[in-house]
Amino acid sequence: MLAELPSALIAEVERAAELLKTKQRICLLTGAGISAESGIPTFRDKQTGLWENYSAEDLATPDAFSRDPKLVWSWYQWRRQLVASKKPNPAHTALAQWQYNSQLTNQHLTLITQNVDDLHEQAGSDVIHLHGNLWRNLCSRCQIPHTTQLKGHYDREDNIDFDEALITCQHCDGYIRPDIVWFGESLPVHEWHTAEEAAANCDVFISIGTSSLVYPAAGLAQLAKHNGAKIIEINPYPTPNTLVDITLAAKAGVILPELVKKMGIL
Ligand code: NAD
Ligand code: ZN
């Protein structure tokens, strides 16, 4: 696969592998781009079907849910249906293998994701979710987790209820919503603290498939750089980001398996 890449890019993958072999604390941040090759559209892709006249930014907000809970719930049920059958791609698998073998390489990897899918977990990774989990629900009023409609881990899609009818909380009668951090909401405290610690104390920060536009997650690379880390970006359309030391401008599913192989892990 690597042979299909331009020689300048191959040289950059080798440079990244050489750097990583000498470093121990690695912090990785993934975004929607890592799941794109599994067939999950990113937020910036145009929506399809019934939803093509809406932008994701207009639906994933607390205001949108207060204004029209049925619309937002239906959209999430549709997204759940879209994501349920999707499987990890070679990028998720390579990261899981690296994480699994990190004791052998004497490295400590912290994997942080902005994604709400569970493809990292399906691949076998330990991952910190900064923006919530598509397969969990909670009450929009009393915040108590709502335990039906859950996707059991690695459950099959036919066990999930994709009904678009709104459901209400058994404690307070508030509407049930997905347990996802919407635009304008705060990140979960424990997860954010862990992510900040990992970014501030890493030797290398790797940003994978994220447009680096959504804060505070986008600030983690800055924090890492400020504390002396090298920054690697993997994205076929690199962001205009002056922090980056090594840019690997191709799909994550192509670059990550090769990077991990060049480090001697696969
Ligand atoms: P984004 O949509 O803003 O950016 C995606 C980035 O991925 C772009 O820079 C694009 O160039 C890049 N990309 C596309 N294909 C790629 C590939 N094959 N390999 C590597 N990079 C690729 O997504 P974001 O930065 O994650 O931020 C937006 C928000 O969207 C996040 O808060 C996230 O919670 C949410 N979101 C999550 C999912 C998911 O869970 N799968 C999907 C859509 C959006
Ligand atoms: Zn409630």
C-alpha cells in the first residue's frame, strides 16, 4: 500500500516512525476522519436523504433539542442506524495493535477520541471519549442515565431499537436524549482532565482525522507543543496548522498500518 504513495510521503512516514521509536509517552487524538473509511460520514460531509437540508451543527445543540426534540431524536436514531453495522478499519486496528504491544516497546499510549462511535473499542483499544457515546442515553432534565435502548457491547444491530418516537424519563418525565456533548456544552470533567494531563506530559502528540476546529479538543495539540512535544498530523487534507512537525497527508487507514509496521510493531 505504501508503495502507491509519493516518495516524499514515504520518507515522512519513515521519519515519523524513527521519531516515535525513541519516544515513550504518546498522546493520540482521533476525529471523525478515522471512521470515514469505515463508512461513517464526518460532520463536514454533506448529509444525505431526509437530512440533506440540515447541517449537523444545527442539530447537535441543546437549543435544537429544546426547540424540536423529535427532530433531533429522529436524527440521532437515523445516525445510530447508519453507524450500527460499521466495523473498524485498518487505522483503528493498527492503533489497537500498537496499544496492545506498547509494553514491549516500553511506551505509554493515551488514545483520546472526539468520536461518539465505538469503533476503537471494537478494534480492542482503550479509549477516552471526549464527546460522549452514541450508544448511551440520559434524561435531558434530571441527567439520570437511561438504560434501555442501549447497544450492548458488540451487540448486533437488529437488537437495537431505532424507533423515532420520543421517550421520557421514568423519574421526572423529561425527554430522553443521547449522551453526547453537543456544541456549546461542557466536556465530561474526568475525561477532559485525563486528556489534558496526557497532552501536557507527552513526548509526541498525534492528531488523526480531525479538522482541529472544535475546541477545547483542538487545544490539546497546542498544550502538547507548549510543553515541548513533537506534533504529527495524519489527514489527507492537512489543517492549516503551524504547530505540526510532521505531516502525513493521506488516509489514516493507509498511513497508520505502515507507520506501526515501520516501528517494528506489526
Ligand atoms: P470533522 O468532520 O470536522 O473533520 C474530519 C477531518 O477528517 C477532516 O479534516 C478531514 O480532512 C479528515 N479526514 C477525512 N477522511 C480521512 C481519512 N480517511 N483519514 C484521515 N483523515 C480524514 O471532524 P472532527 O474534527 O472529529 O470534529 C467534529 C465533531 O464531529 C466532533 O466533535 C465529533 O464528536 C463529531 N463527529 C463524530 C463522528 C463519529 O463518531 N464517527 C462522526 C461525525 C462527527
Ligand atoms: Zn429525568
